[in-house]
Amino acid sequence: MPSFILIRFLQTIPVLIGITFIVFTLLLFSPGDPAVINLRAVMNTEHPPQEAITAMRIEMNLDKPWYIQYWSWISRVMSGDMGYSYQSRRSTIEEIGRAFPVTLILSTMAMVFSCVIAIPLGILSGMRQNSIIDHFSRALSIIGLSIPDFFIGILGIMVFSIYLHWLPVAGYQGLNYLILPAFALSVGLCAISMRLMRTSMAEVLEEDYIRTAISKGLSKHLVIQRHAIKNAIIPVITYMGTQYGWLFGSSMIIESLFAIPGLGRLFVESASTRDIMVLQGCVLIFALVFVFINLGIDILQYLCDPQGRVE
């Protein structure tokens, strides 16, 4: 077990290095001069003086070769310094520190909604194929895959916020402000997870060891509870775990729609204003979250799957 974790952790190091290099390169070669763009925001003028542009380029290390810029940036990141925002004049760590917990709560609530809805319906559908509940769950999954999450969010605002006045329209002042955005964010994941759980459950119930256990006199309910669900849920855990990282990135549209001050909205605002240091920090955090969630899922799958441990 410790050797497996160590190997998987060491495998993430070159991935993280590659991600940092790609992030830096994409922003470095993106159109426009970052020094001019930032000075326009700071000085509130369309034509900053050339002296200020030169000073800003020196401050941002834009006058040096790209590999020196990369090494300077990655060295500061390793020491915990991601620079500062040219828009708010606050440090990037402070900006991300205020936005990240909101996105973490939003993504976690969306994942909880998906698990609570998808896994029970998927299990029941797999146990009772071609029944009413099976047709109902398949119809729900098709609808969930067909409708974009932002459209579900708009419908939710119209129904639950404007007409029924059950939930707030936008902003963030408590967990009740995240119920509607989290549900809209969870619909697509819930639809796919439900289909995957149904297929996996149906396949496991056809395995020889399940039929053997039932033929020996064990209760079908007990066999399903102790053996079938445990084995059928492994691919679902793997899929939903990897999608948990994608929820952080998918939250950009939902956070912008509901005016939630999360990491996704901070990324969109930084990209629109070309706030390069905050933009780099956001992308790096997204990448770190995704990589370490995948690492955690690999460890969890290793613990849940005896066959994987043998291999």
C-alpha cells in the first residue's frame, strides 16, 4: 500500500511540471502585451506612457527570455508567491483563497446531489430491468444529458426564485444560495452516473458468483447488499471521482450565471481583463485539484478492488 501511493505520487510530478509549462506558454504567447493591458486598468487610460510600459515589462520580467520568465515564475510559485492582481492590487493567493472555498462547497454539493439521485436509481434500474422505474430513470438520464446546465439554471431561477420565491436568485450569503446552482451543475453528471450504475449493476447480477451464492440458499437481498453493490459501484466511483475535478472547471458558467464569487468566476473575470498572474494562479489551482483528486480516486479504487491489488 505505501509503495503504491508513493509510485502514484511520483507519477504526478512530471504531470504537474508539464501543466505549469503549458499554462505559462499559452499565456505567454496569447495576443496583446500584458504590460499594456495591466497599465490600462491601473492608470485608467487607453494609451499609457512608454516609460510606464517599459517599467511594467521589467516588473513582469517580460524583457527577459521565456525560459528565464518561466523559471522566475515557477520559483515564486514554489515559494508560495503567485504575484498579485493588477486589477484589485491584492495578492493572487488572497484572491484565490477567498474564491476557492466557495467553488469547493458548490462542487461538493453538486457531487452529493449526483450521488443521492444517481446511485439509488441506478441500482434499482439494474435490479429491475425494463420495469417502470427503469424506464423512468432512463428518461431522466436522456433529459439530463440533453439540456445544458446553464439552461437548467435559468429555468430554476424562473421557477424557484422568481415565481415560488423559495430560493435566492443570485449572490452568495449562505448555503441556501448554492442549492440551485449545485443542482444545475449536478444534472449532467447525475445522468451519466445513473446510466453507468444501471449497466454495472446489471452486469454484476449476471456473474457466476452471484448466481452461485443465491443457489446456495443465501437471500437475494443479502447477496445484492454484500456483494453486488460493492462490486458494481467501483466503476461508478472511479467515474464520479474524476468528474469531481471537472466540476471545478464546469462551475465557470454556473458561477457567472448566479453571480457566485467562486474560482470559476474569478477565472472568467481574470481572462476578460487579462489579469495574467491571477489567471495563471487559477489555472494552476484547477490543475492541482484535478491531479490530486485523480490520485485519491486511484487509491480509493485500490482499496475497494481486491483484483486490482493483486494485479
